[in-house]
Amino acid sequence: MKNQKTVRLCPNGHRYSKSSDCPVCPMCEAEKKPGEGFLSALSAPARRALKHAGIGQAEDLSHWSEKELMRLHGLGPSSLPKLKAAIEACGLSLKHD
């Protein structure tokens, strides 16, 4: 039985079903999603990747190149236009390769 879901309980008491080994609770992730700012336009994996890399503000992106960002696990090609728009709104740009 491929993709059989198992019921899990996160440390915050949320009960959820997952078919993968991923330990992330979808309800906790939804609660963490910012209501505004460039991070609110990104997927949860992309937000986690940026947070893990120390990127919390659009200005932080100016220290990163496109290639460096794309190497972050969780960041995909669909995130790049959103990141570029956020940094350009601050009058900055990504670091050149």
C-alpha cells in the first residue's frame, strides 16, 4: 500500500495525517506563516530554507546571488521572481555571481 497515511500528533497537540517521513505539522506551519512581507508570498519549505540561511528581511537577500539561493534546499524556481521583486522594492539587487 503505497502512500498510506499515518496519523501523528505534533508537540503542540495538533493531530494530522502524513504519507511521507516529513515530520512537519501542517497546522503549525500555517500558524507560522507571516501575514505580510515577502515571506508571506513563499511556500513553507522556501520560508524554512531562508530562515535556516539567516534571511529574514528582504534586505538580507542582497548578500546572496541567484545561484546561491537556488542551492538552498526548499527553494525552487518559482520562488526566485518573488524574491527578486521583494529586493527590488527595497531599491537593491541580488549579488552578482
